[in-house]
Amino acid sequence: MEDKDYSFGADQVAPDGQDMREDYRLTARAIAKIQIESLEPHEGDDGSASFNTVSCEIRDISVRGMSLVSQQALNVDSILSAHVRLDSLSEPFHLMIEVIWCREDGRGYLMGVRVLDSDETDYLAWLDAVAQAFTDS
């Protein structure tokens, strides 16, 4: 990863006042594009499906999850496809995520998501990238 702007995240608590973190977190300037629904029930002209995406700013990351800020709320317990770019030079990681909590914030909506171990995703590469970020910090 090229972006060296990582540091240990500050302790924060979940919406109900409980700290749900099991792993150390790194703060990061990164973007996640989350696919929330198909725009059309059929495939696009090039054979690929069309999706409505929500761009989210990533506040912090860990091996098992992320904290996101978005202008649109996501439904708790939703399992969604996401493309996460940790720096401007790398290819995005294709991940499956589960929305654990979502609450309104002064900048939009603050969300906690869990990264799921899923076939046909970049889950193992994600683990390596986050481990490398921890090593470099």
C-alpha cells in the first residue's frame, strides 16, 4: 500500500454504548463503493449486471471490519458487495460485508460493517493488506 497515513484508531463505542471491537483498528483515508441494488432486473448491454452504488468514506479498518461514513443509510443486517480501495494506485478489493450498525451523524450516516470470509472475493488479499498496514504503521 502506498498511503502511509495510518495510525491506531481511537477507542469508540457502538450506538448502544458497548465497545464491540475485538481487533485493533487503523485510521485510513480510503473509499468503499457498496453495491446496494440492481437498477434493472436484466443484464446490461455488455453482459454485466447494473448496480446502484453508494460511495462511503472509510474512517478506520481492521482485519474483520470497517467504520464508514455515507450520505445514505444502509440497512442493518444487510449483506452487500463492496469494492474497497485503500490507496489510489492499487486495484480495489472485492469484499462481502455485513452492516452491523448504522446511526445518523453530523456528516451523514456512520456505520460499522463486518468483512465476511466469502468465496470469489479478495478476502485473503484483504487480510494480507491490513496485516501489512499494521506492520508499516
